[in-house]
Amino acid sequence: MRYFKAFTVIMLLLLGSVAALGQQKVVRVMHGWPAQQGEAFAKVVAAFQAAHPDIEVVVEVVGRDRPAILATRLAAGNPPDVSPIPWLGLMAEWARAGYLVPLDGLVDVSEQVEALTPLGYVDGELYGVWQSANIKSLVWYNVNELGPNFNLPTWEALLAFTKGLAVAGKPAWAIGLESGAASGWPGTDWIEDIMLRTAGPELYDKWVAHEIPWTHPAVRRAFELFGEIVLNPDYVLGGPVGALTTNFGDAPAALFTEPPQAYLHRQATFIQGFILNTYPDLVPGEDFDVFPFPPIDPEAADGIPILGAGDVSVVFKTGGPLRGTRQEVIEFVQFLASKEAQEIWIRELGELAANRTVDADAIYTNPITRKAWDILLNAKVFRFDGSDLMPGAVGAGSFWQGVLDYVSGVPLDTVLETIEQSAVEAYGQ
């Protein structure tokens, strides 16, 4: 009998342990941020867990091929609970396919920057909660080489500067299109910025919605203007091959070698983190700075159009009766949208908040970040990254690949016709 009692006690203890494990609160998050961005997100997670010691956040880092990995996991029925993503086109696809949790009434987005909030909705329902924002229409330069307040206010001035350096045997531009499975996306940003400056915002919107074909003259011209720079071996460090084989995060380092290997780099606000990770002794605003990517056809848009992007957190339906709406998951997403979380992100990375209640004077102490914030606030024309708004098969597929093909020497007609074929299928036309 005493052995039976002992056995019973052991079983009760084991069952109690299993029950406790079953009640453990866990939030599983997948992101693809490398290096400093990943480290910054770890600090955001640590702040959340300090305030919620009963919740464990399990972070999975998968790299830049995350769209393909998420597609596989969704098909298998085992997605993460949360993933911060920049692909609004994919978000819309997933929402309409029933993979995402509608967040209306679950997450408060009243503190978000007003220009961003509508972009988190699909068919009138909230699916994406903003964590951060970026301005993409920036050109970076070495202040010690080009001087303080350097600026190229027009496309003509930009080309003249580029040609002048080429005559002296110096490539003006450092361009990196390599990004693993996501290679090509930095080139799509160039084309989108050029489209805004030549076709204007209204035609840009029609292009993103596939209301004009990829073979349209305006799209062709955007590619050709990009090609004026990236296809010229005298203008780009390493020529087209260098652009194709250089990782996007490594590209700006060429501006700060002694002597510089290049002098200009077009990229979003987030690239500052990569620069400082490579050259931690550089001082923003003193050793390096930015100016807005210049207008091309002034009549196409009012002022200097701004191309932007950012990350929205989406919640996947992970099975069970609550289907992804567990309280701990919602609390984590709400925290990512909070002032506290975004101030950590800003301090670490020099990016822009999506929460408008952050203390701008206290947080944007970095002069480049504050300049970017002011550019965003004063922009008369703002558009979101086009490739991130397009269906995934186009924006994160044929468009990325089309850029690589074009820089590799594939005729432009072939490139545009190939993207157009994929767009007809992706948009259901």
C-alpha cells in the first residue's frame, strides 16, 4: 500500500508539472533582421519581458528569405504567433486567405502616425500594427570628403557630379543589390523613387495597383534612368557586377575607406545602423550626412516626393479555439506599437518612430535621424515602398528578379514583359 501511495504522489507531482507547463505563456516571434537590427529587437523583447515576467518570448531569426519560409510554415499550419514584416502586399494576401488575425478591438492604434495607420488595413479591417518607419529617399555621403551641407538639388546636378568623378577615374556610387534570397530589392527602391519623380504620385499608384502595365513608357523610363547609373562601369564601384555581388549592408562602407572607394550611397534611414556597426567611431552629422534624393521632373510632383517603408506586426492564426488571439500575443503586439518600445528602437538604430507620442526632441538627438524626421513631416508627397505593396509574386518576386536581370544585361523589353506576365497572374487579371 505504501508503494501505491508513493506512486500516486509522484504521478500527482508529474501531472502538476505538466499542467503548469500547459499554462506557461509563450509568444513565438519570427523576424529576419541581421546584426544591429536584431540586437535592437532583442532589447525591445527584454524590456517587454521585464514588464511581463510571466510571458516568455521565443525569437526565431531566419534571414532575408523569410517570405518563402513563412509561406512554407503557413502551408504546413505552424506559423509563428507574430512576425514584424515590411511586405504590405503579402499582408493583404495572407489576410484575404484567412491566415491573419483581425486586430480591430484588440490592439489600440490611436497613437500611430496618421499617414501610416491606413496602410495597416485590408478591406476595412486592421491586420498590421506599425512598429517603425523609414524614409528611403536619402543619399548618404562622407562629410570629410565632400564637406558639410553637401547637396545635389536636381537630377542634372547629380549626374554632373557623377560624370565629373568618372572623368577623374573615381566611381561616384556604391550600390549593393545582394541580399540572399531577397536580392534585388535595393534596386526596386531606386526605380520607385525615380517613378515618383518622373511619373508623379497618381501614376505611381496606378502602377502599384497594376492599372498600367509594366511595359508602360513611364515604367520603362524609370528603369532606363536607373540604368544610366547602375549600368555604367565608370559610375558604380565594381560596375554592374560589383552592384550585383555587393551585399546591401556592406555597400556604404566604401564611402569611408582611406581613400574612399565611392562617394554616394542611396538608401533608407536604417542603413545608418550598418555604417556605425562597421565604423563605430564615426559621428553622425559630423563624419557622414544625408540629403534628399533630388527631383527629376519638377512638374511631376509637388516638392521633393518621399518614398517610405516600415515594419508592421501581424498575428498569425496558430490553431486552437482562440486562433492567435491569446492575451499574451496581443499584449506583445501592443507593446511593439508603444512609445517605450519604439524609443528603444530609435535610440539603437536611428530609425523613425511610427508612434507619434514619442518625445521628438529627446529621442531624435541624432542629427541625421532628426533631419529625416523633419523631411517626413514636411513632405508634400509621401508614398509607401511600391514593391512592398504589390502582391508577393511581383513585389518580392518578379520585380526583385527583374532588377537583377536588367543589371545582368537582359534586354529591358524582356525584363518588363516577364514582370508583366507575372503581374497579370498575381493580380488576377
